[in-house]
Amino acid sequence: MIQQIYPQVIHPFRYELNKDMQIAAAHFIPHEAAGQCANMHGHTYFINITVAGDELDDSGFLINFQQLKKIVHNRFDHTVMNDHKDLFSDTEAEHFPTTEVVARKIAEIVQEHLNTLPNKPTCVQVFVRESPTSYVVYRPKAGKQ
């Protein structure tokens, strides 16, 4: 993967961890305003997840990089996003698998796992690049994780 510089999020935490990964996935946006994107098509998504916190776990990690990969890569790689009915809907615009919603859902999935950790890190940003010229940054509002 080509190393990239990502938009930075300002936060009050002592530690910040960033995990890059890429997934190959297909999707379609079931809405008339989506134009050609209403048809099934695929992307190689480049994803960066930013996790921050003040405390490390017993092994000295904020979170193990492998855990983040399992949570996201193993769930979405080589899938059709629309098939993840627990996350995406064909009837509610707030849940269509647009890049914006994909970024938000990844943040929610990651935070759900982080909430189970004793050191309580926080997902502060998810960056999802859909194509060489288009990307989304999602940052949960403070206190809304």
C-alpha cells in the first residue's frame, strides 16, 4: 500500500494508533439520485482507522493492530456491502452503503469492540477512500460513541 497522509483529528488523548487496510467489496446505492451507482459495482477501499486513549492494556497496546484487521477486514473483504443487512438497508437513506455510511458503520463496529476493553480506547476517526479521487472522513462527536 502506498503510504498516505490522513487528515488529523485533534483529541485530548496521550496515545494515537492508526491502522491502514484495504478491502475489495461491491455495493450499490438503491436510490434514484445515485445515478450509475444504483448499479452493482466494486471498489478497492483504502481504510484508515484512528484509535486514541490514555491507557495501554496489559501487553502495552492501545489495541492490537491484528484485532482491528479482524474486526473490519475479515467482515467486509470480498463481500457485497448491501448483503450486511444488520448494517445496511435498501429502504433507509441513513443506512445505504454509501462511503459516508460505510465509514460511520466501521467506526461504530470498532467502538463497540473498544468498549469491551479494560483500557477503554476511543475510535476518533475513520478514513475511507473509495477511489483515487474520492474519500470520506468520519469523526464521531465527542461523547456519542
